[in-house]
Amino acid sequence: YQTPAPFPQGFLWGASTSAYQVEGGWNEEGKGPSVIDRASFPPELSDFTVTSDHYHHFAGDIALFAEMGLKTYRFSIAWSRLFPTGEGELNFQGVAFYRRLIDEIRRHGIEPLVTLYHFDLPWALQQQGGWSNPRTVDAFERFARTAFELYGGQVKYWLTINEQNMMILKGDVIGTLPPGTANPQKTLYQQNHHMMLAQARAMIACHEMLPEAKIGPAPNISCVYPASSRPEDVIAANNFSSIRNWLYLDLACFGRYNAVAWSFMREKGYLPQITEEEMALLQRGRPDFIAFNYYASTTVADGQDRGAVGQERREVEDQQLPGIDKSVYIGADNPNLEHNEFGWYIDPVGFRVTCREIYERYRLPLIITENGLGAFDRLAQDNKIHDDYRIRYLSAHIRQLQLAITDGVELFGYCPWSAIDLVSTHQGISKRYGFIYVNRDEHDLKDLARYPKKSFYWYQRVINTNGERL
Ligand code: BG6
């Protein structure tokens, strides 16, 4: 394009966090434990008890977000703060915390974007079978309805479940699949079905209770390349897209299982138990928009022929292709891309491809709810963080978003991960993503002081110029 389209007026420039990774206060003021609080992590890494202590620093943090110019802030509600056992009695101190948080966000003119559930299933529900138990679906609907009732007056944008696809594909990492489960894949696809029902019920409830509000799913979507132009590799890439990406969005947006994913589950003996009423429910629960997280693209090869791709990088890729079924697809190297310190490919053009693919398939407005670079940031002598690598990553991705908009994609917001440093899912606090540095190490909490990074001032300018000056 000679002149790429500008970002739309009112574009929601934002940033994201999740409750268990940023709040701390894991057992304060009546909060019940979640699966995360009961999981074990390598002893050299931080656990999730204090994290960035946002629970006690939120007012200062929100003031910094406002200074950065955020138009929206995406955060999640810890389910077990509202309902310590996931169901039963409401914890009024938890209710009050999120009321204070939302008031503070709105007082600064920032639009709250609320994820209902970001990996932290209440432990009491997990002990009764978690997502394998249909009762969890009832509990989720009640939790969602309670959140709509409590905060619906202040919150217009809602997200149902963060990265449901990653929870299914990496069930053992997030902690919703009990260790030693017999037939883990079949269990996970049944859990997936239950989560889909939970999501549909939350979307229906939201539309019923809050006609002005908007709600959508938030999976992790990545474009999938074939390792070569061999037709067998193209089939493998197609398989992987259907199973990794479209299964989840097709259920959310069309209320049906896609043919390839269905055949895959049938062939492997993973088919969930499903009733006609449930399929009717999935048809009724529809999102208003699609939110998605994007970090990297993926490349796959035909699983029958392991000789076709480089051996070395495949090991790394295989780890990134969770739930991998080596007969259907295998991870492959992509010699065209660089990767970050953690082996994740960096692929801004793949971001544009992903936006186009999702928009063409579903024709719903899109918002990016995560995108970012994890790195070992260093606090310099002058208390500055020179994270030029993060600026490079984000600016390249924003540029591609602009091209996607020019292509015709309807995009209404961008929320990089993360607004402030927080503890990564399984690589500690040292893998930092934030615009704001939190002064602590894995085990030494130091003073938890906040230092805006170089990327903070850069993003401030991006927002100020509505994406013109990257
Ligand atoms: C997404 C999650 O998978 O990626 C976040 O929604 C997570 O919770 C983010 O932190 C980055 O991944 P990681 O493993 O580096 O923390």
C-alpha cells in the first residue's frame, strides 16, 4: 500500500495482565486457593504468592497506566476471590477489591476489559473433578452472572476464558489436568466441551443481563505454515490449524465442531460426550467480537516423514506444539524467522496473516488481548531499563496490524502483554514482559518499586499519535 490506513478513531490502545500473575495477596481477605496456588513450581523460580503485589499497589499502578495513556486495561478477576470455593458463598472483601480496582481504572478514564477466567480455577472445584465435572459449568455460569451483576454498570467489555486452547493442548502445564489421569487426551477434550458450554452460558447471560455490553472468547491463535510446499506438509499445517485454532473459534462463533478436528478426535478415540441440547446451547451463545492472543507463528511438517525437516530446532518446536500427535503433524524449523531468548519465533507478518484469517472466517470485530516479548530485562545503574528489543518487537507488530486494518480487517484494540512486569506462566519473574519494571528477583522481593521502562515512554508516544509514530 502506498498509504496504509490510519488506526481508527477511538482505537483501544491498552495493555494486559492476569490476576494470578500480577496480584499476589494469594490468600488475603478471604480469597480461596486456585489450581495455581496448589501447583508445584521449580524451586529456583518465584511462586505466585506475591508476584507484583498489585493487590496492594493497584492505585499507583493504575496511575502509571494512565500516564502511559492507556485507553483500556485488560485484567482478570480471580474467581476464588469472589467465590473462595468456586461456588457457595460470595466473599464480600473480594467483591470490594474489584470494585475499588474498577473505580480506580474508570476514574482515570480507562475502559476496563475484564477476563472472567485466566487459568486460575478454584482449587475446591478442581478437587471435585474440575472441568471434567459438569458442575463446574454451573459454577462458572453463576460466577459470570455474579460478575455481570456486580460490575456490569462499569464494565462494557468482557472476555470469557483466556486461552482455552492452551489449557487443552497443555493441560498438564496449567494444572487443570490432574497428574496421572488415565487417557489424558480424551479427558481434555471432554473438559474442552464443558468449557465451551460454560462460555456459551456466560455469553447468553451477558446478553440477557447487560444488553449494552460486549463479550467474546480469548484464545491463543497463531498462523500455521507448512514446512515446505510438499502437499503432505500443507495437509499437516491444515490439520494443525483446525485442531489448534479453529476448533475453539468455530465452536464459539458457529456453535459447531469443525470437520477435521472432529475426525481427528473420532479417529483417536477422543470424542467427548455431547447431547443435542448442548449443541443447541452452543448455537445460541454467540460472541460480539473475537479477542485473541498472538506471540508467534508455528511451522509444521507431515508427521509421517520425520526426515523432511531439520532435526535440531524441531525439539524446541515440539515443546511449543503441545498435545502433539506426531502422526498428524510435527513441529518444524522456520529458517526465515528469528527467535527470542526463549526460543519463540518472532513473526510480525504472521500477525497480519492471523488477523486476516480470523476476520475472513468469522467476520467479527477483533481485539488483540496479548502480544509481547519476554526478556531478561536489566535495571541499569540509573534505574532505567533500555528495552529497545521490546520496542522493536512491538513496533514491528503494530506496523503489521496497521496493514491488516488497511487490508480491511475490523480491529478495535490492541493490548500487549503486559502492562507491568509479572510472573510468567512457568518461567518466573525474570522472563519479563512489562512496560513497567517491578524491582524484585525470583525470591528476593526487594522494594517492589516500579520503574517505567524505555518502552513505556515509547508506547506513550504511540498512543498519543494514535499509532502514527512507532
Ligand atoms: C499467554 C498467557 O499464554 O502467554 C499469559 O495468557 C502468559 O498468561 C503469556 O503469561 C506469556 O507466556 P509465558 O509462558 O511466557 O508467561
